[in-house]
Amino acid sequence: MIDRIETGARMSKIVKHNGVAYLCGQVGAGDSVAEQTKDCLARVEALLEQAGSTPERMLQAVIWLADMADFDEMNAVWDAWVPVGHAPARACGEARLARPELKVEIIVTAACD
């Protein structure tokens, strides 16, 4: 069974299948990459909870930065947020994001109930 949560015409915020939750990409508010990353991760955490999961159950994260020069600033926030011993498989790359003010987008897949 496939469970789609908060489904719209273009996408679902969460899709659950066979014990895995796939979250749509999350962006955050703020002027700096650190502020946007913190907000983004708060949104990820809320979606994980809604999916019946937690940051400890993350399987994979894909992070897009508008500028790889922000890598260290983003990582400082990420490293403080990820539960010790529960780091997911992760990739990070540079991409043009949907709006010019966006600096980071995070996509997470996690085990769920």
C-alpha cells in the first residue's frame, strides 16, 4: 500500500511505502544559510513526526546548496541537529533553487511505522 500525505496537484509532502517515508524537499526562511538550514530541519523534523518517524530513523539525506561556499555554515547546523550515531547516508551538491532567496533545500528518506 502507498500512503500519500498532504497531497496536492503537484506533489505530496510525504509518501509512505513498505516502512519507508519519502519527504518532499524542504526549504527554510531566513537571510543566512544557517537560519535557513535551522528552519528547514525543523520542517523536516515535523514531517518525520507526521510520518511516524524521527531523525534517528533517517536513511538518506540529499542537500542542495545554492552556493557550495556555504557548505561549512550549513554543516555546522546539520552536525548539531543530527543525533549522534544516527547520521544518514548523505549527498550535498550545488544547484539553482526554485527562488533566488533560497540558499538550501533538504530532502530526507526515513524508516517509519
